[in-house]
Amino acid sequence: MRCRFPHLGSLLLTHSWNGQIAGLKDFAPEDRPNSTIVFWTFRIMVGLGFLMLLLGLWGAWARWRHELYRSKLFLRFAVLMGPAGLIAIVAGWLTTEIGRQPWVVYGVMRTKDAVSNHSALEVSITLIVFIVMYVAVFGTGIRYMLMLVAKGPQPYGQHTPEPEGQKRATGASFVCRSRPHRSGDRLAGRQ
């Protein structure tokens, strides 16, 4: 089965009902990006996006069935999908940056003409400052997360009391509570 939308491509790309869309071979070879890299980075970005959507839908379904924390397959998939967001962002960035080559501004300025007039020392100092700042920020964040992991979860009811005069926040509680047992629950005898 083939689904066709006449004129949609020309309307989106040329803003004209009957606009012509130029193919890659219509451009001179020196004006073309590396299409192989763009082809794969785009597919990695979109594929990971769909997998993240699947993870969210599966998680909602498992939560509705009260199996969110018991489904080993779901939990393994969730762990594997941990870096998916970052990888998808990097793949999208590569798609954008490689796909626009050799232009900085299409038809106006090429990448080779956009080189700034800074010395190697100035560029090196800037790079070192960025590296030091990122190591400090991410190092602090990772240290804090490792401290939280080392502390471990606190049992329900043993959380630190709230300061006097402050109202407790309403909304969803992030503390896991045991739920009442249902008849036929395979874990009912284990608790």
C-alpha cells in the first residue's frame, strides 16, 4: 500500500504549490555535503527518538498494570536507553552541521571563508577554559550523584523532617509504597 500526498513536498520545501525540488545531483560536486554520513546520522536520531517514545509508552502501560518495577525486560530496556537522548542529540547536531557543508550561510559564505582571525594561543586558552569549566560542573554533579547512590534509599517514614513553618509540597510522592495485594498476585506471598 502506498500513501501519496501530491504537492506536499513542493509546498513544504519551496513554499509553492508546483515548485520543483532539486535532487543532490543537480548541484555541483563541490557544493554537496557528505550524504552518507547525513543519511545515517539522521536515521540514528529518528530511530532513537522512536525507541524513546516506545519506552515511554511501555512504561505508562506497565505502570497502569502495576508492573513497572517488576518487568525485568522493561527495566533492562530502560537502562539500555539511558544514553539514547544524548546520542540522538549528537546525531541530530551532526546531521545539521555536516548537512549544511560546505556552507556557513547557504549561497553567501562557505566554511573555508568563515575562519576567524585568532592566534593559536587565543584559541588554545579558550579551549582550556571551557574544558576546566565543564570538568568542574560535571565533576560536581557526578560527585553529588555518587553521594546520593552511596547513601541509598531511605525507608518510607524515615525522611528528614521538614523545617517548621514550611508547608509540605502537594502533588505526586516519589517514595515507593507497597500496594495492597490483589488476588492472584504472583508476588503476594513474598512480602
